[in-house]
Amino acid sequence: MLQTNQLEEKLKQHFHYSTFRKGQREIIEDVLARKDVLGILPTGSGKSICYQLPALLQEGTTIVVSPLISLMIDQVKELKAMNIKRVVALNSFVDPSTRRKIYQNLHQYKLIYVSPELLQQNEILRHLKQINVSLFVVDEAHCISQWGHEFRPDYLKLSNVIELLGNPPVLALSATATKLVQDDIVNSLNLPNVIKHIYPMDRNNIMLTVREVMDNHEKLEILQTILTDYKVPTIIYFSSRIAAEEVSQHLSKHLKSHRISYYHGGMEASDRVAIQQQFINNQLDVICCTSAFGMGINKNDIRLVIHYHFPSQIESYIQEIGRAGRDGHSSLSMVLYSRTDAFLPKNMIENELPSEEQLNFAVRVIKQYHENNNGLPTDENILPILNLNEIQWRFLRYQLEKHDIIKGNMFQVTKMNWERFLEYVNSIRKDRLVLKEDKLTEMIRWLNERRCLRKHLYKNFQESYSKPIEQCCSSCGFSLEKWQPIQNSSKQDIQLNWEKKLQKLLLHGEIG
Amino acid sequence: MLFEALIIKCIQQIKLERTVYATYHLLKGKKSIQTLHDAKLYGLERYYGVYPSLDKRLFDSKISLLLKCEYIVRNSKEESFITITTEGIDWFNQTKKQVPIHYFYGHHNTDAFFFERLLLVIQTYTNIKMNNFSFIPITEKPEITNWVRQLYRNVGKNPEEILSTLYDELHELLITFTDLEASLLVDRFTGYKYYGMSVDQLSEKYELPIEDVPLLFMGMSQKMQQLIKQNQSAYPLLSLFIVNKQSTALITKTAQQTYHFLKQGYNIGDIARIRKLKENTIQDHLVEIALHEPEFPLSDYVTVQQQDMILHAIKEVGTYKLKVIMEAIDDTTINYFQIRLVLARMERGEEYATN
């Protein structure tokens, strides 16, 4: 086993960090000792190092199950940029022929990122069985829990996969998991001897404020005022792509001294990378975005996170504000809350589950396929046929699989009581709806909390919290005037003509 | 406005002989024999594939707009056929002075990867110069990244030298463009700790319609290549960025295979049997080859006499519609395949269409 300082050397050598952050070393040491580990680390504390470093130090291959394809792709890009080339991301965006080529050479990779959906396919499992898996990582492990805020049915099947691969050591990671969810993770993955590393998620350098407003007009006014007073790296979150674009354009027009842009999942990948990198390089001051922005962003000096719309659950809120102040300096979270906003997340929740009518229709269509002795169309083709979106179909497909009605796209049963199945699925649907609505209610209750916001934000996750370094929250007497964050002398866009700019870019090496 | 001008130009040339989607496929660069044929037939090769990311909804919305302005009208009999109005011609003649529609030189004359190579070379060398070897490349297409790696190995490990040559050559090129165009391009470049602007940002900054930004880049890329080729000795470095000079790149893979057999002396029937394809398909391949390959032996398939007859008929009916041409030919031995071959070889285009 490696000595302590040797671990640090390796960290420096591969990732150019000179010290570990809180929790990283403890987790890595247990992982290298081939123990099963549950790690709960706050957002932005460098969770990925906990498996990336062991992957490089150990013989064999590390498998990382990750639910977010874009995050997976970003991580592979970053690793390759750091000259760590033996990594690959496998997901439905990789076309089958390329995938097959990768399968032939699986043993060459140190690190394989894979989506949970793909892990259900026999083809990849057959190939994975033949290589030496040194570590099995379940990222965003809260997805395994029905009580979690992002339940992913495919995660429930991971314990079978782990068994199939000969029970390699497991590392389950999450940034937001209540005690209930932590228990679910350990039980579902079947890890009786797990070692838990749970770190508190409260951030003592982020002030928590909620500002109640009448309408969107007032929100815009507040945004203009606060951005004028504080020119600091800022993220503004929205619940819709259109709103993010519109407000971004409005602010650009009215705040000429600021460089403002927007970011959402509907943009081309190359444009998304451009905006992200501009923000990291301080070419942009303000990003108006949906929740798609921020995952895996390495920027330490974000000072201000504003929610133009509040998220539909406490867990998302904690994650999103966690992007502020990673350098430990004073930062501010501000939620602009109007009572009429509540219908927005409610709509989103309803979109995530099929309605009763949708379920009726979809099950009727599936029944038809069954009676005609046909298999089901592929996942891509079935959505318009069943009139469901991807998340809704994932929900229904899981129910079909759970009852052994289908495997892949083939029916496993000859006789089937579809009426009873529909009734059952409908009851599950209602339960999930209630759960999500409860989460929303909890969020709204927090927004209306008159007692300490800090205490009540973290109460379901941990016993206590550390004393804030500055002001606490808007319930504990917050005054904006007293906030004096570090204002980087942010680069002004000097309007160069193209010749000067080309000169600077190519001959002087740096612009601005 | 550049986009609208391109649409009008295509509709003007094609007249009522194809549906409006022929224009869509042409601008998007659909690799079908029909679209490639259209491009050649109507003298629109310059505009073939200038907008690969073109979205059908965007195209439809522009067509509605142009209909509303009465620059174009639908045919009274056939809704999907569209023709240009006199107002449209006036508008186009006005507009073409303001937009650089003359920058386009066509896919067959230019290398589609030139611009991306340029962007990645700038990003790579500016970073190497600052000793930063870990950056996220603006593109991951192997055609581009492998080429840049090769350049690094074969030509330049000295970033200062490369960048200063690049500056001189780029400067020389860019002064031939308008200030707006040059600024637009330079703002797109990514360097050390500095990321270029997205299409949305550029369209906002320069107050350009969003669809014109990629079109301008395409036009500038093609124009730059033309300038470089005309004076290679002035652009020793940038000349290397133009790799694909051969028009055969336009021929589909399957047609290339047919061409391979053809050159070995097999006839259509043989090739169909060997490749287990229908003879009709092989004929399609031959038309495709005839379109792009100057050495195609036309008289092996159509006698000189037959060629004259077909050309005469085309002139007489004044259209490229196969059926109409066929009806104007008395000789019953001539078939559609032969007419298509002659059409493919014809010195066609502007002179007919502008009559």
C-alpha cells in the first residue's frame, strides 16, 4: 500500500493538485484497501478524484455508472486534456458500430464511464465480465432511492450487475442524500460491510437569502440593481430555456458594462462548451441558465447565485448554490420568490410522470403489440407511438421490466392481465406524484420560513451546521449593504479592432 | 439577408422544374444523385452544401416570409412549385450588392475542413506557446485533430514561428474582406485562456440574422481558399490547410466502387451481378460519375450522333425535365439513361437559366 505522502505525489503528478480536499484522502485510502465505501461529499468538493486517482493507481479497470451523459462526456474531455487518455464514455449517443469497436478493446481502458441504461444490455455485460474490474463506482448514488429527488429505476438493477461482475469493491457517491436515502443506497447495492464517509454539506461562506417579490417586473429591477452594485461572477437559474434567453437579452441591453450570456440543454454542444469556457476564463460576468449549467464546472470564484425561479426541491437548491464560493470566500445565494411561481415546478413535476390518460393509451398500445405477437419498437422509436416523453417512458418501462413482462424489447409472458397492471401502475404513479409534490411543498415551506434558513435547510441531512463566516441568512437580519465580496478587477472588454485583436491573439499570447 | 438571397438565387435558376425542396436539399448538401445533378444542371454548384446544419423549419419559415413579401409565388397548378416574381428579381439585384453571395465557390472546389483546421491550429499553437498542454479542443473530429497533430510533427514545433507566419498570412487575407467580416472571423478564434464567441453571441454583437453567421463563415472559408490557391507562394503555411483538392470526394462511396469496376473494363450488367445490385442502381452511379469525373467516357454509352439529337431536343424544349425532352426526340432507340448522361455532361447553367 502507498504511503500517505506517496498518494499526494501521485495526485500532483496526475491532476496537478498539491493537497487533497476534505474527505478525498480518507475515501481513497479505503477504496485502495478494497473496501466498499459510501461517500457523501458536498458539491464542489472534488468527488470525482475519489475514483479517478484509484483508477490510475490500481491494476485493472474502474467502471463508473453515471446518469448524466453530458457530465460523462465533459469528464472524459477533461481527463484527456490532462493527458489521461485511456478513458471512454459509453452511452446511447455512441453509435452501435463504434460501441462494438470499443467493446473489443475494453481491457485497454483504465476508466469506463457508462450510463445505467446501457448496463442493462447483455452485449456490454458479456464483455465487461471478461475484464478485470478493480472498482465499481456508483456516481449520484441517490438516484437509487425512491425517496431521492432523482429516482432512476435502472439504478435498482445495479446490484445484479455488481454480482455478475464477481463482486468487485463498490464506491457509492452522492452530494445530497438524507439518512433515509443513505440507508436505501446501502441496502439496494447490498453492501453490509460498507464504510461510510459522511461529510456535512453546509457551506459557511454562503449567505442564504430569500427575497419576496410581486412579479417578474420586480425581479428584473432587483437583478439590474444588484448586478450594477456587484460585478462578480454570477449564475442566474431559471426553470425554462425561454426565460433564460429572454432575461439574458434584456439584461445585456440594460447593463452595457456587463458581459452576459445564456446556457441551456437546447444549445449545440460546441456553443455550450464555448459559453462554459468563456465563463471560466472570466470573459463573461453573468450566465442565465437552466439547471443544465454548473455540473462539473471548475470555477472557484463564483460569488453570486440567484434563483429567478426556485427549484422544485431542497436537494437541487443545495446543489445549485454549492457552486458559489468554492475558494471559501464570502458568497451570496438569493432566491427571488413570487407566490405565483409555484405553478412552474408543479408543471415540471407533472411532465415527469405520465398522466392517467397517457398511461391508459400507452398500455393499450403495448397490449396490441403483445396480442399481435410482436416485440416493442426500440426506445428511440417508441416515444411518439406511445405519446410519452423519455422520462415518462423510462417510468413505464421499469414497471414492465419489474413485473417480468418484457425483457429488452421482447415480451416474456404469454397471458397477461393488462387491466390489473394498469391499475397497479396508476397507483405507483400517484405515490410518486405525491412524493414529488411533498418535496415541492417542503421547498416552498422553506422559502416562507421565518426562522433561521440555514438551520432549516440542512435539518434533514445532518444534526448541526458550522457557524457562518459572515452574515447568516435573511431571517437572521441580513443586510445587503454589508456584503463586500472580493471583486476581481474583472477584465473589461476593450473594443479592439480586428487587426489589433489578431495581433494580440497570435503574437502576444493573451487577449485583454 | 444572405440566406434569403441564396434561396432566391436557387429558385431563380431552378424555375418551375423542381419543387421548392430541391433548393433546401441543395443548400443543405444532400448527397443524393438528384441533388448533385440539380446543382450541376442549374449552375448552382457554388451553393451546394453551403448550409449543412440547415433546419427544415427555418427553411419553411423563410419561404413563407418570401411568399408574403411577394418575391416568390406558388404555381397555380402545383402548390409545391415556386417561381420568382419581378419584385423578387429587383430585390435580389439590390441585395446581391450588399451580401457576399459571390464568396461561394462550391464544395467541389474547396475543402470543407479548412476553417476548422484553422481554428484548431490557432487554439493549439497559442496554448503551446504559453506552455499549456491541457486545453479542451474546440473540435474532436478525427479528420481535424489528426491533421493538426501531423502538422505539428512535420512542420512546426516552434510556436512563435508558426504563429507569426500565420499572422502575416491571415492579415494579408483578411484585408481583402470588409471590416465587419474580418472582425466576425477574429472574434470566432479561440486562443490561450480565451474562448471564441458562439454563433448566438456573434449574431447579437454584429446585429446579424442568426442564420447568416454560419453562412458568412462558409463563404469566407471558400473565398479564402480561392485566394490562397490563386497565389500559393504568398501563403506557404495556409496552403497546407487545403488538403482535399479532388472533386471525386463528392462521389458517394458506393458509386466509387462502381467506378473502380468500370475502369477495369466491366460493363453495367457485369457490375450489377458482381455487386448484387440492380442495373438501375449501377446506371445511377454512372450518372453520378459523369457529373464529377472529367474523364468519363460518355461516347461509350451515347454515340456522338445520339448526343447531338439529345442536345438539340433540350434546346428546343428549353427545359431539363426528362419526360419533355424524351417526347421531343423521334429516335426510339434513345433511353432515359442516355438523356441523363448527356445532361450530366452538358456545359450547362447560367446561360440557359438567365435567358
